[in-house]
Amino acid sequence: MWTQANAKTLFLTVAGTQFAYRLIGNSTPAAAGSPPLLLLNHFRSTIDLWDPLLVDGIAAGGRQVITYDYSGIGLSGGEVKLSIREFAGDVIAFLTSLLPTLPNNVTNVDVLGFSIGGYVAQQLVLDAPDLVNKLVLAGTGPSGSLGTPRHPPMAEVQTGIMGAVPDGAATADAFFPSFTARDEGNAWLGRITAGGRAATAGKNGEPPFAFFLTGPGLPRLIRAYLGWDADPLPYALLQTVQKPVLVTAGDNDLVVGTPNSFELARQIPNANFVMFPSSGHGHLFQYAEFYAKQVTSFLNGEFPTAPKVAGVIAPLGSQGV
């Protein structure tokens, strides 16, 4: 089975942009008819920085996992996009080109979006619902709403994750409450930097290790990230999402306030909400092995579903929007 550590780095050129991605796990999933799971990463992160405990745990449950670098980030070419909708447009173009090349006549994917990846996942399901089967939204929130109070991060946390020079220790402090989970944060940082992909990067034709984004692409990413909070349209359309959704959060998220995640779940008709104790933004890494099992259970249809979810939404763009 291909793992986070040994999966080959692949490239797909779409509309002039070369996207880096990896296929992890088995190409034929254990669960018949189960689509692959696309992982959409957090702010300034790359496919090299996914937690192997989480990724390999999901793959061990029978899912093929696709990791993907956004345009201009990590190992992908092109420029960093300036809006979440443009990020989602890239994902749509990437999947439209990739899926016909995969075995088993795959026509859609399950999606796990973490943090800004959750923003992209929401926009993706609004713009191209036929490409999405189920959604897992972790440590993320809705776009700018009309009248609903927002819970932004403290300025110190924002500075720590957006600094010009990436700081792994500061990111760990923002992701894991230091007063309860400092050891877990240090363990996560070790897994993604010294473990996981580090032993493979730069060897046997593999590209060098790609750390957190820095340089001229960072201000563009910040603009897209903060612009989401000013756009009320995706929030207004969340009630039209007709997919099973799992929203997860730590009970003290310092990056995307936990109430934002709860509000996101309340707006989606068929959403489950799960909150993890003594944890924050990085709850999916703090409880990585358990989280992988929960994701697998949800994707396998073992979570409750709403008695009735009525209506069908036309994809954005089909009505001139």
C-alpha cells in the first residue's frame, strides 16, 4: 500500500498549471463503490506536511486518498489564487482531468477540507456538486454571514500563522492548546517535519521537501483567506447543500473559533457536528488515529442522517451567477 512516506509524486497539467498530487492507499478500495478521498490542506501547507498518522490511517481503512497542492503552493506551479472561488475552480479543473484516468470509473470524490481547505471544499460543493459525494469539514467555518457574529482569531495567533518566515513551533502553539496538549503538538510537528515525507524527499527522483509557503505567494494567500470572511454568498447558500457532511472542531480552536464551526454545521441540512476535548485547530492531528476511524465510519454511512433533505440546487454558474 502506498503511504504518505513512499507514494510517488505525480503531476497533472491543466490549463497551463502543473498540479502536484499523490495517490495513497490502494487503487481498488475495500468498500465497493467507495470514491477516493481528496484532502484539501490548511493555510500555507503542502502535500509533504500531511500527518502520516492521519493519512495512512484513513488509507488503511480501505480508502484511496488523494493529496493535492494548490496552485503556487508546495510542488505545484502557477500563482497562488486571490479568492477561495478561484481555489475551488482549480480543484474542479484538476478533478475533471484526473478522475477519468483513475480505475473503477470514478466520477466523484469524497472531500476532507481542513481550515482554509474547508473553505475551498464548501465552495467546491456549491460550484460543482456532482463532483462531491460526501464532505468532512475540519477546523473551519462559514464565509462572511449577514448578522451572525464572527469569532476571529486573536491578533497574536493570526501573526503567528501568517508571518513572512514560517515558524513550525508557532504553528504548533496555534494548533494545540499549550496548557493541555503541548506534547501532542510537538509530536505532530516531529511527524510532519522529521518523519513522514522527510526520508523520501529529494531521493530517487522525488522532489525536495516542500515546507510552508513563503515569499510573494503568501500575501496572495492571505488575501484569499481573509476575503472569505467578507463574502456572504457562500454562507447564504449553505442550506442548499444536499450532501452528507461531517463538521469537526476542537473545543478551543484559536484559529477558526469553535463557534464558527458549530454555526457552519447548523447551516447545512444534513451535517453532523463532533467536538473533540482539550484540543484546538489541530484536533484531527491530536487524535489522528481515532479521527481516521471516525472519518472512515462517516464515509461508510455509519453516522446519522437527516430524515429528509429536500430540493436540488443548480450549480453556481449555470444561472449566470
